[in-house]
Amino acid sequence: MRKTFLLCVACAMSMLTCAQLLEIVSTQQLSTPINEQLKVAGFSPKGDYLLLTNDVNSGLMHYDLATGAITSITDSDGAGWAVQISPDGQEIVYRERYMNVDYTLRNNIVKYTINAKKRAVIAKAQRDLSKLVSAKQANTVAINGDLHMVLTQGSKTTILTPNGADQAYNWASLSPDGTKILYYVSGKGCYTCNLSGNNPHFIALDCRAPQWYDNQTIIGMHDEDDGKFLTASAIVAYNLQGQKQILVNKEHMAIYPYAANGKIAFSTANGEISLMHVK
């Protein structure tokens, strides 16, 4: 299976007529528990571990890339959605979703310290998930219940809607140098803007779940469906000028990439996890 995968990646690269933004050094399929449908939920900034969740974002697992050891952090509903990791990689902030007595969905915001293996609830019964951030990050960006972006700078919080307040925003993140925000507007595509929420800059329509690779390069997925089911999905890279490179072709049904320290981790629709080394 691995040889077939590498061959298909190589073929995809050889047929590209667009820019080569990243050079693929190697790709490997990671060993994960049998009969579990898993996907990547986060990548530590140092590139030493992955966070994995299931296909409906329930539970969270720590995957040590050096040893292949998998440790369960939580089995809570919603824990795998929009996980935040501190810059030193030691703190993970996630949500625990539950149904309140008034039949509204609520979330406890939980901070987990890896070395101490300690869990602490930092906010209870939240409906607004803009609190889903790490205290160790000076500036953070999240999505609130109105599907608008929330930028937190120290004690200052600002609602940002660079493409209009009538749009739905998702997958927001700060560039590594902290000067730009990357986000996706439903039905409109992938954009960047400045920290004031001005100058929205269109990158691409076919780059969903976008993530920063570096300050000039973005990775994401170009997925297709028939209205009910995923039919194809590629991993793509774009630079800020809109030049495109296909990293994994669409037949592999590759989804939800994350990048750190010269590595790109991604899932497939059938629950396999792969790690790509690039430069």
C-alpha cells in the first residue's frame, strides 16, 4: 500500500504544470489502531507529535512521532474540533461538548498539560467558543457562535468580518509571524487579511481547511462530493500570490492537512494517517 501511495504522489508531481512550492522528500503511512477511523486534529509546533480524533471529532489522542506511542487524552464529544496548542507544545486546549438541562449544547473549555498529564477546566458551560484559546499565546484567533472571527490580543477582543458580517467564517489561524490571518469563507474560498480585519486577499476557492505552512505558503484540501458523500480530495499548497501545487492527488481522498517543522500530516477518508517530509 505504501509503495502504491508513493508512486501516485510521484506521478502527481511529475504531471504538474503549476508552480513547485514545496519539494516532497518522503511520505510514510503511520501505524494507528486497527478498525479506528481517525483523522489529524493538530500538529505540535516542534513537529514531534500529532493530535488525532475520530471522524466526528469525538476524543483526542496524542501520537508521539518518535516512538509511535498513542496516548488517550480524552474521549469527550467535540474534543477534536479546533484544538489549540501552545507555542511550546506543552499545553492543549480543547472543548467538552454536552447537552445542558435546558437542551442547549454547552462546552467546557479544558486545558491539558502534556508532561504533567493534568486536566483543568478553564471555562464552564460556554456557548461562545471564542474562549477556545491557549493562555500562553499572546494573540489568538477563533470562531464564535455567529461564525465570525474573534481576535484576542492580550486583554483586547475584536470581532472581525473582513468579507462582511453576512458571511460564515471557518478555519481561522494566525500566520507564524503573527501579521496575517488565514481563514475560509463558506462558498467563497480561502483568504488572508491583516490583524485589523482589513484588506481581504483572495487565495483560492479550492483550499478548504487551510493551514499555514510558513509565512508565504498555505496548505489545504481540494475536496469534491456528490451532495452526500466525499468523492475525491487532494492536498494542495498555495502561495500568497495564488500559485498552486498538488501535493497528494485527489484519488487518495486525502483530507485535513496540518504542517509543522518541515512536515505535513494528513488523513484519508478511510481513516489512515500519513506524514510527508518536505522542504
